[in-house]
Amino acid sequence: MRRAFVAFLRVMGLASLANGAWMMAHAWSWFTFLPGVIDTGAVNAHFIHDVGIVYSIAGGGFIWCARNLAAARPVFIGITLFYAGHALGHVAEILAGLLPARHWWVDLPLVFAPAVILAVIAMPGTWKRLVAGPA
């Protein structure tokens, strides 16, 4: 189980780093390519770059966690708070009518599911089960 968890952390790290790099390097293509992003309003390259920096930091944090599993839980919780806060922001915008109701489905794979998965992993019992055993 621990090996699978380390692999998960690495995949999340690489995916977050790739997303952040894309956001910083080509804000316009990121904005127009991902489903539903265009529903959030006009493109703001500066804001996309800022969020790309956060995704890059999260990606580095995931990779650090994979390499330092014994000490990783506080860092993992910080990353989880970013993903969960991002998801809650989307929930609030959907409920307020700022995003169309179809965003419940549009945001499920890349916003809601990762936040829920990370929150479950961050729970003490789940964390202990995943970290126990040989690397």
C-alpha cells in the first residue's frame, strides 16, 4: 500500500507541476483548453500565472512528500487545504449562480475528486494505513 501511495504522490506532483508550468507559460491556451474554465469570466493572464505558481508549489510539495513520507503529513495537509479550498470556491460559485449548474459535472474530475481524495488520505487513520509498511 505504501508503494502505491508514494506512486500516487509522484503522479499528483508531476501533474500539478505540469499544470502550473502550463499556466505560467501559456495562460491563454490553458484558459481556452480546459473544459469550463472559460465560464469563469474574461482571461486574466496575471491571475492564471499566480495560480500556476501555487500549483507548481503544490507539485513540488507532493514530490517532497513522496521522498519524506515519515515527516510529510503537515505538508500534505497544506496541499490538501489548497485543493479543498479551490473546490469549495467552485461549490460556492455554482451555488451562487456565478457558474452554470453543469459545473457540478465539469469540475468533478479535476477539482472535486482530487480534493475529496486528498481529504480522505489526510485523515489520521487513512494516513497511518498508507504510510505503514515498506517503501
